[in-house]
Amino acid sequence: MTNLLTINKLDVQFPTRHGTTYAVQDVNLELQAGEVLGLVGESGAGKSTIGNAIINLLEPPGQVTGGEILFQGRNLRDLSDEQMRDVRGKKIGMIFQDPQTSLNPLITIGAQLVETIIKATDLTGSAAVDKAVDLLKSVGITETETRLNAYPHQFSGGMRQRVVIALALAGDPDLIIADEPTTALDVSIQAQILDLIKSLCRERQLGVIIVTHDIGVIANIADRVAVMYNGAVVETGEVRQILTAPTHEYTQSLIAAVPRGDLKVDRFTSVDYIEGGAQTHRRIDLDSHWLGETVQANPLGEAITIDGLNKTFVLKKALFKKNRVTLQAVDNVSLSIQAGESFGLVGESGSGKSTVARLVAGLHQGDDGHIKIFGQNVARQERSNDVTAARRNLQMIFQDPYSSLNARMRVLDIVAEPIRFYKTADSEKKVRQIVCDILDHVGLGSGAMLKYPHEFSGGQRQRISIARALASRPKILICDEPTSALDVSVQAHILNLLKDLQAELGLTMLFISHDLPVIRQMCDRVAVMRHGAICEIAQTETLFDTPQHAYSQHLLDLMPRMDLFGSAPASLAGPP
Amino acid sequence: MAEPTTQSRWQRFLDNDVTWSFLHTPSAIVAACVTVIAVSAALAAPWIAPYDPFDPSQISLWDGKLPPAWVEGGSSAYLLGTDNQGRDMLSTILYGGRLSIVVGFVAVFLGMLLGVTLGVISGYLGGKVDAIIMRFADVQLTIPGILLAILINGIGRAILPIDMRDDFAIYVVIIAIGLTDWPQFARVARGATMVEAQKEYVQSARVIGLPGWLIMIRHILPNTLRPILVIATIGLALAVIAEATLSFLGQGIPPTTPSLGTLIRVGNEYLFSGLWWITLFPGIALVVLVFAVNLLGDWMRDALNPKLR
């Protein structure tokens, strides 16, 4: 049996003025009809580049410099642009990451589908419309006749991604390339979309290449996996074999770094294969050091108390009340966090978990309710000394390491800012010494002081953010999805660092994440949020073992599992 | 990090993306050269100009209205000819350009200072402050700039006693132009500020507890400078034109002090008597200067815009 797609010795280069980047080197892949091939790797591994190279849509200045791409026996590299366009529409379909941007917001779903169908097939007029209806039905959209006249903004994210899949299917392709198709979606929708792709693949005997950084996705959908590292495929094999008995060192460390959802471990397995060896963090004698001066004074009792907190955002302003569009982001939330505790807030996007964090940090003002930090009410916008003093106990670490540092300041100035502003050190020399110690402490090394943020990787930037937070000598640390923008290997390092710091400095932590396994490893107690309200607050282990609320149960069921092959849940085992 | 940091400052400058883009854009290089030559020639006028147009001993009415040296009747002593008062055209253009450029720079700086301050405050605070400041800017934008400049200029001159008018004319012109072009700066600064204020580094500064003014100066301002720099370049060209227009209309610098605008105006009166050089050469100087600065601003807009790279 011949392969649907064979890639031989593919090389892709990006010549730039700083020298040529070899994005893909000597890659060999095979794909049969009716098979799902997972391409997995961390950012910059070249996995998306392969997908783009197949359909000849590399971003300039990228170019294929060697090898061949055989699709149904034809080498795609020999085709003219005209022929290639034909292949793209009719033979190969693409599904992109963000369903918000891959549909034209000004044209109805029906018109976009019909246009694509007319281009890709011989159908015209009402036959094309019928085909569009069929396609929407096949991707699981009901009431198709009315939905055809709807605009993309009237669809939810998951529905939009279904429409994108329908568009990809318009020309009855033989191959579908899905580039991170579920990364922008919530877990509950992710599972549905993956199931859909898998069943379409089986029904229509499609070849599917799914590009993702998420091993959980691969475990759920792929038949075979190719693991990429630094532009090369390091290992290819059956999904079961790769996940249970990986042979390459990189694959082993990559799988080990995925936080486990099934049981609590002491520390995350750190991946030394990747960030150039482990960065050791130097311990500081807290009894004598500046950083430890406030540790002894850690009060006991409740660090954060939230009582009946509400926050409504006005989405559309209007003179009359009935025309206003508002969103209740936080709905009567009450919780309390003990000093020294790790408290998790978990929920899907839009559940209001970040808004709670921002309210506590004072970035938003609540509508009503109380927020107390060590007993001091800080909810009102009073600028009294007591409120300011209470707020100084609290620091926040943000999600995006690229926008959370001022690109025009040196690391020294970024970290030293709170020390200089509050004059907590006697002299400039002392300030430098403290910054140097803190940077060492978070595993960066004092050599980082005089550099600018752009010289660091995402994980290192997040360490700088942590160092800046520590420089305020906080007692409470709010972490708002601190590792969602990072690769798994780096995530393990950062989470371990946060754990260590918490233990040493006795920090109270409010940890916000959508990632249940991470929450399980990091937190003592967890609150599950949905639509701005808290569904359930429980000890972490209790919640994961015996969730009480139906929604918690639902979330836990959707948690991607690595242990699929030990006891495969019936719902996810595909047909043979 | 991967790259060694042993590079000197100069090497890093050469390695910079903006420098690279500059060296690969011929129009930018030409424009920069022309601008640098024009500005340095104008600033060095007292040393390189063959005559001093302010020194009556060097001016002789006998030499008035001489055509350029290569035209019949021209004298090699006056390369570009002389004007009606017998001043050497080349020298007056150099001195006039100096005045025009100084007025342009200072006026743009004034407008930038005012506009950026108001724009950053407006964008950062939002709400009522924003509404008030931006409505002022909107109202001002509905009035043509040159009319407003004439108005401010007129008021300024009316306030001053008659004997001081000519001495202070230049400052009045600067203030008039500066007050006219602040809304452009305010709008750009406000937009950039609103983008930056959403970013997490600003939020983190707020969590640290820094006061608003410090966040605006230390964090937001440096990150909004790029687009402001671009419109400042284009604003410079506009300010030079505005000064020329005011002077041409007789509202600006007195005719005894040469500026490009007054030279063109004076020349204009003699245009139909065949004395084309009195107005043509200052005109060319003005066009070349404005064109070069505009090209430079255009290139800068592209080079500093990460989306177009």
C-alpha cells in the first residue's frame, strides 16, 4: 500500500541577515489514509513549519531547500503555483489555531462555505448550498439552515472551529493539516473537537496531521507520533509506544515534565535535557539576609478574606439602563486563605478567576463586598496609609512573560524598582547586592543584572518577574497563570522554583490556572469557578478524588490523561 | 544567553534592526544626507556664508537685483544673485534657513511637550480627564492649523508693545506653531499609552504601589516614544512650512530678518518684473528641506513599525 504522504529528507531554511536558521532538517515522515499523525514538540521545534512547507505557505523568507514531499505519488515541490493552489483547495485542507481570526467576520458562514465549495468543486448554485448544509451537519452543527445566515461572531469558539473544519472539508480533501486546532479552546470544547477530527478521519479515510505542543492532545487523538526537537524528528512511533516507553532521551524528559493529574508528587520532574542543564538556585541564609527580615514577622491567621465580592464590567455604555450591556465577571464570591497556604482558583476562560486576582491585587475596584489582607479592608479606593501598607504585603506574577517586563529597563532597574521606591535598602551599593542575591536565588545568576529583557527566553523572563515580586518582600504572592505561556519543560522549572520559594519564605499563594494537573501539584485547597461564581471549595486531594459539584466532576473528566493506555476510558477509545 | 555580550556599543548599534533597515533604504540615506547637509549649513551660516546680510557695511544697493552668476549680467561675487536690497541670495538663504530650522525645531518640541504630556495623562487616567482633554484637541483639529496659528500670532503681537514686536516676533511665531500642532502629538501619545497601560508590566508597577505619575514617566513614556518620534519628524517639516506661510503672509518674522518665508514673500513681489531668482532659490531650499525630512519620517515610520518589518 502506498503512502498518502511521504516526506523525504525535508530541509527548510530561514535566511536572515543574522545568518541562516535551519528550521527543519532532514525530516522523514509517512502518513497513510485514515491515519492521524501527531507532530509534537516545544515552541521553535519546527513542527508548524513542516505543515506550512507541505502546502507551500511558508512565511517569507523561509524556503524549502532540500528533500521531497510526495503527496499521492506527486512531488509537491515540482508543482507550479497554479497547480499548488488547486491542491491546497481540493486535496489538502488546513485547520488553523485561532477560530476567531480564521473566519471573515463580515461574511455569513453560509457565504464563506459556499464560496469555498464553488472554488473547490464543480458544484454551483443550490447544489453548493446543499453541500454546505451537509458539511455543517457532518461537523455536528444543528439547525443548519438558519445557521447558514449567521455571522461568525454569533458562534461560540468551539462552533467556529467546527465551521473552520467544515471549510477544510469543502473540497473533499484527502489530507488535513491541523495546526494547534484546540489550543485556543477550553478543555471541554477541546475534547469535542478532537473527537470530531478523529471520527471524520475514520469515516472519510482522511490522512490527518495534527501539530501540537500538548502531549495530552496527542494521547487522545493520534495513531502515530513524531517528536520534534530543534528542527529534527527525534523519534517516530505508535502513540502507545511513545507515551509508555519512549526511547529518545528528549521524549522521555518531555513526557516526564507533563504535570501528573492522577497523584500528587513532591516536586515536578525537571527536564535537564532542555534548558541547558538545571539552573541551581542558591539558597540564602534568611536569618541574616535582607530578604528574610520580614519572614519572622509573618502573621498567622487569615491572609486574604473575601466576602460577598461582586464585579460587573460595562461592555457597552449607554445613557439608558436597558441599553447597557454588562457582564457579571465576579458573582458574590467569598473565600478565605490562611497564611502560608497555597490556594488554587481553577476554571475555564471567562470564569472570572483572573478578575478575582486583579480585585485582590487592587488593579480593579469591586462593586461591593470586602477584601481583607491580614484583616485590613482594602476593597475601597481609599489611599490611606493602612491600605497602602496592607497592599505592600502582596505581589503578583503575570501570565505573559513577554509583556510583563518593561523592555526599556535593565533587569537591575526592574528588580530594584520596589527597593528604591520604598527605600528599603540604605545605599545604592546595598540595592545592587540585594538584586544580585535575589537573581541568584531565582536561578538566573547575577550576570543578568545589566542585560535587557529581550535577551532572555520566556522561562528566564518569568524568573525575572518572580525576582521583581520578591524584591517587595511580599507575604502573599498571586500567580495568574504563571506558566501557561511556557513550554512544559520550562513550566516544571518555574513551578519548582515557586514551591521552593513558598517553603523558604513562608509565602501565602493564590494560584490561578486552568490546568488541573498543575493545580493539583501546587495547591493545598482549590476553588472551582464558573460564570463568576464559586462552585466548590475543597482540599485539593478531596476535590480530585471525590468532587462534589457536577461541574467539578465535569472538569475532572475532561482532564487530559497520560494513563489512557493503562485503563482506557471507553469514551476515548476509537474504533480499531 | 546564546549571543556573547562582548560586543561594543558601536557594534551593537550597527547590528540594530533600525540601523540595518536604514543602510538598506537608499531613499532614507539620501534624505538623511540632505537633511544633515542642510541643517549643518544653516547652523554654520555665520562661518560659511560669503556675506553677512545683517551687516549694512556689506550691503550696497548698487548691487541690488543682480541675477545669478551664470546668467548674463550676473556677477561672480554673488553666486545666486542678490535681492532688491542688494543682499547676497546664498547668504540670506543660509541665514534664513537657520531661522526657519530653529523655529521648526523649537515649535515642534513645544508642541510635543504639551501634546505628549496631555496625551499620556489622558490615556492613562481615562474617564473624564480623557474626555475633556480630547474634546479640546478635537475642537482645535476642526480649525485649520494655519488659521489658528495666525490667530494666536495676532493675539501675541497685539499684547506686546509696538517697539518690542519685531524683537519678539520669532518667539511669538514659535509659540503659535507649537500651540497649533499639539493635538497630533496628544492623539498619538494617548493611543500608544492606552495600549501600553494594558500591558502587564504597567499592572505590575501598579501592584508594587508606584504612584501614577511615576508609572507614566518611567514606564509608559519611554515605550510610547517611537510613534511620537515619527510624527515629530513629519511635524518638523510642517512647522517649517507653517513658519514660511506665516512670514509669507506678513504675519510672522519681519522682512528685515531673513527667513525662508520672508525671502519667498519679498521675491514674490518681484516675480513679474523678471527677478525670478529672489523667490525661486529660497523656494527650492524650502522644498528640498521639507521633502528630505518627510522622506526620513516616512522611512522611520516603516522601520520602527514591527508590523511592517
